Amino acid sequence: MRTVGTEVRGLRAPIVKEGDQLVDIVVDSLKQSIKEEGFGLRDKDVLGITESLVARAQGNYINIKDIAAEINNTFSGDSIGIVFPILSRNRFSMILKGLAASGKKLYLQLSYPNDEVGNPLLDARKIYDLKIDPYQYVIEEEEYYQKFADFKHPFTGVNYVDLYKNIAADTDIEIIAANQPETILNYTDQIIAADIHTRERTKEILRENGADKVISLDQLCSQDQGKGYNPDYGLLGSNKASENKLKLFPKDGQQFVESVQEKIKEFSGKEVEVMIYGDGAFKDPAAEIWELADPVVSPAYTKGLEGTPNEVKLKYLADNELKDLKGEELLAAMKNEIKEKEADLTANIKAQGTTPRRLTDLLGSLCDLVSGSGDKGTPIILIQGYFDNLADD
């Protein structure tokens, strides 16, 4: 009798550097793990490779001076506004460093009480106590320091207004907190929409309200100019690599995942699905921070990972259609329900309560949780049995 459904393994790999042949490294790491641990591959197994590994092997980096040069080539005015960046030491802080190096005056508009992924800028309870309407009220920098200067992020211990002021200390920067994008137009009409998942709507609102020039972060460092770039996401998904350099999201991902899939099939004969994964799409229940600071969970994946799950809810069947059955009879009936389920269970009550999310978001989140973001040393994740169900023996 089969007693295990889905299994997930974090595979250790060598430390990857720029120029390394990553396809070979991934496949060799998988082979070595199979040899040492004694498991086999099956069709529809999933192999995830973290995006940072791919970008590092590609050498997909950009210098803050290159960001500054692109800003000066893009904006003709003496000032630019930056709207709704996330609060991050690892992400936006390095982008801000590049923007500040342009020499332009910066107007930085932060949303409050939280950024778009849930990081708090200030104490939401104090907003209520002060009877501040966050939909309309603009908190100028001086007022922020008068009323909220003692606030620190609960996880990082950082006051992000202080951090961003210090990062841009060599230029003129003014920080405000406001939740209407068009507020920035009271300061400048040259704007960067720095939000991630809501950027298209933000740009639309700014244009409707008379902005002279509006771009988003995915439009910066998006062209091949002999340096790092990403044609789809630009500066979105970037991470701090050093004090003067950012690692961008990987490019040419589709070619990479298909090459890995092909090489795995050559040695195993199995059709293993392959994906690149970044941040998982989940929300921390304690800090209420949504993890997804990357523009997507998976920037590239093989075609077998397209779509969403199509599952019946076992507990619904057990409590309703099959409520009078027990033991082996119940198990047999449940397996039969699974085998005979419709090809599309959308709006079917038997699927109510299942997770209609994209497979790549679910699998990428699982990969991210297993690999972690620190020193586990397992940037390759093997998932087996994910597409199986109770009826598969």
C-alpha cells in the first residue's frame, strides 16, 4: 500500500559563480543526490531552481552608476517623484541609491500605514488615535518625525524613513506619506511608479491626472546595453549584491528550463517539469507581510506546469455524498469519485474550498519555503508526487 503522497527534497549544490554552466551543475547535482539518497525519478516530478542561482550564473548585474545614467537619460527635469516603493533593505534601498546618484532632487512618496506587501511604515493604531484619514491625509516629512519617529519595523528593527534619508543623504530628498498616487504631482510631474503588483494602475492614475512623464521600475534596465538587464522586469525583482551593485531577475529563463528538462530526460527517460522560482506568494500571519516582493513567483517554467489544480474536496465528499460509508468501502468510493471527476471542476460544489491558484504560484511558494533565504545551501528543490491523488497507487 502506498503511504506517502507528495515528497519534497532540498538538494545541495555547489556555490555558483558568474559564467558557470548552470544547466550541467543542476543536472549533476540531481544525479549525485539520486545516487547518494537512493530515490528514483518519475514523470511529472518537478524540479525548481531559485532565480538567484540563474541570475548569478548569467552575471545579470547592474551598477548603481548605470541606474543613475539611465535616469538622467530618461528624465529631463531637475526632480523626479518615486511612488509606492516597498520598504526593504535588500530591494528598493539599492534602487534608491542609484536614483540618488543621478543628482536629481527626489520626492519619495510612501504608502501608509503599510506598503503594498504589508511592511509597516508607522503604527496603524496611532493613525486611528490621531483620527487621520489615510485615504486623504498627506503626512509631510516634518510631521512624520514629530509623531512617528520612534516607530521601527517589527522584524528588521528599522525606521525606513531614516534609512532612506541616509541612503540619499548626498542628494536632496523629501519624503511624504500618502495613499493617492496623484499626490506626488504637487511636487513634480516626472514620476517613477515603484510599486510591483499595482504599477499599471498607478501609472494610469498619474497620467490621467496630468503627469508629464511616468515609467515603472520594469522599464528601467530593460534593454541590452552591454550590461545587466531584464527585458520583462527591468529593476523589478532585483536584490542587493554589494554596496554598489544589484543582481537583476534572470533573463532567458525559458531556454534554461527547457535545457534542464531535456538533459534530465536524456539520462533518466522521465519527463520532469522544471521551473525557476523566486519569492513565494504567501502572507506571514504574525506580521501580516505578504512575501511576494518579486514581480512573479516563477519567471519561467516548462509547459506541463501551466494551469491550476483540478481537485475534489475530500472532506466535502466524506461529509455529504459518502457520509454513510466507512472503512474500505468509503476509501473505494472516494477513489472512484476522484477517478470520475470532471475535467473542469470550476463552480462545482465538490471542489469548493480547494485552491484555484496557478500551479506555478503554489509550487514556487513550496520551493521557497523549503529552500529558505539563508544558509541552507539547497537552491534546487525536487518535488515528487505533487500531481498524484488518493486514487493513484
